[in-house]
Amino acid sequence: MDRRVARSARPFWKRGIIWAATGLCLAAVLIWRMPAGGSVDMAAADIETGTVRRAPFADYLPVRAVVAPRVSTLVGVLSGGQVEKLLVQDGALVTEGQPLARLTNPALELDVLTREAQIASQLGGIAGEGLNIERSRLDRAEQIAQASYSTIKARRDLSIREQLRAEGFLSDEGVASYAEEAAYQEKRLAQLRAGSAAEAGITRTQAARLEDTRQRLVKSLAALRAGRDALIVRAPTAGRLTNFTLQPGQSLKAGDPAGQVDSEGYWKLEADVDEYHLGRVAPGQPARFAGGQLTVAKVLPTVRDGRFRVELAFAAPPPGLNRGQTLDVRITLGSTAPALVAPVGGWLESGGGASVFVLDAGGRHARRRAVRVGRRNPQQAEILSGLRAGERIILSNLSSVQDDVINIR
């Protein structure tokens, strides 16, 4: 028969050695896994690396530009009122001065009619005064003509009587009355002529004042009629009408915008650029897009939300452009030249690219190093100091890492 064999107990000192060896192994594993002081562990799959090298650096700036009309003229409301009728639709091609909408303003129309009647009455009074002046001038001319005729007649009669006296047919007494008549007519004619000259000067001054008043009244009348015509909203220039959103019955005040007229067929490009490039973009710089050449026409230096705006002019606008269409544009900032370059990446956003993690030869550790970055393009960043050709750097954004060493596992 089988019988149970009792096992002898393991000595306590052998059991202690086993437990101690196990503890040492666990401690070694934990120490190996624990990062060194001032370092952090990261998985190799979580980071992206690149190599610093010397290569040609293309100094350009890519932007996404929007097609816009070269000139946009606002359509303003000259006189307030309610929209009575729309005469064109938004998006239509219009000519300069073309009526776009008609407004109604009964109070304005009544005021214009009242003031027109007043001005017409004043113009009628001025015309009557002018007529009186002309009538007075004609009357004076008629008096002078009559006096001149009478003088001539009196001189002729006197001449005849003097001849008869010389022949002995008349005495001196028979000639004296004719001499007196001739002298009277001559004196009367001289007085009329003198009075006519003085009156003519006064009449000229009065007529000039009346004409000046008449001209001012005529201008006032034209302004009144223009005020009535201001109820017609007109196109300020030729082009395509946009943002014309008036509705019948809508109330408008003088000065309210009613839309705009865009230059048709004359385009420019507008692009928003990161403020980092504000000091490097200037008017006159060349640019290009898939369809041709461009030139930076204007730089608007006001920065909003970290970006500023530039305007670009076409050398020859391609056909088929539409407002709001986007084009990819490259603005040339400088010539292409050899430089020490690094691939762009999130590391440029970590502290503005003032530092980068550089991998050691084995690729197991990376240490933070201060660098100085110069120009940039979408693929490359120019390295001015801090790195050497052939070194590998971490391209990922590590702005959350506070330590100076990364252990790559």
C-alpha cells in the first residue's frame, strides 16, 4: 500500500534569500522605469523628428487671397423717406446716374411746392421791377429824342428868320422870340441828357442788384427741385450693384447706405497675413498665382486678431474671376539662397521657437537647447544659431513639457 511521505520543512534562511532576490529584481525594474530627475518620458510614436541641414532657402510667403473689386462706391440716400418702388435688383449692371429706387416723403414734397411758389412770386416781382426800369429808360430816351427834335426845329426856324433879317425883311424884334425858343430847347436837351446819364448809373446798379437776387432765387429753386429729385436713389458710378437690400415700405434716413457699386472687370486680391510678417511685406513686392503675376499694392498695418491685410494688384487679370473667389498666392519676400534650415513644425509655436529638443546620437534622449530662428516658409525655418547641420530635433509641439530632458521609450 501507498503511504504518505512527510516532506521536510525548507530552512527559513533559504526562504529569505528567495524573497530578497525577488524584491531586488522588482526594485531594479522600478528604478529603470523611473525617469531621471528633471526629465520626462515620452513614447517614440508620440513625437515627430526632423534633421537640420544646409539647403537652399526659398524666401516666400504663401497666402490665401480673396478676389475683390478694385473700387467699390457706396450708394447713399440723399433725402430720407420710405421706399416706394425698387427699379433694379441686387446684382444688376448699372450705369452712372441710373435710378435704383424711388422714395416718397409727403412732408418734403409739400415743403418744396410751398417754397417753389414763394420763389416764383419773388422772381415775378423782380421781373416787374426790371420791366419798370426798362420802361423808365425808354421814356427818358423818348423825352431826349423829342427835345432833340424840338431843338433842331427851333434852330432851323431861327436860321430862317436870321436870313430874312439880313435881307431886311424882318426886324430884330421879329428874330428875338425865335432865338429865345432855340436857347430854351438847347438848355432843355442838355438837362435831359445830364439827367439821363445820372439815371443810367443808378439804373445799372439797381439792375445788377436785381440780377444778383434773381440768380440766387434761381439757384434756390434748383436746389429745391434737386431736393425733390433726391428722393430718387441713383447709381453713383457704373458697375455691378451689390448689397442692395432695400425693401418696399422701408424707412430710410439721409445718409443711410443703400448698397454699393463694384467696378466690373477690375479686380484686386485681399489677403490676411500673420503679424509675424508685418515688417517684411511692403508695397511693390512681386507675387504670383497659378494664373499669372501680381504685385503687392497696399499694406494695411492695422493688426486685428493677430493678422494684418494686404492688397495685391494683377499684372493682367485672368478672365472668369468672381467676387469672393479665393486664390493661392505666393508673395516673394527675398531671393533664394543657401542657409541652415530645419523642418517647420509645432516646435516653432513652443515659446516662439526660442528653444528646441535636440536628440542625442542614440536617439534615446533629447535635451532642450536655445536656438535663434530667422526667416520661415511653409516647409523650412532658417536657423541663425544654436544648431548644426546633421542634428536631429523634435518637431512636435512640446509647450506643455517643463523639463529639459526627454527620455524616449
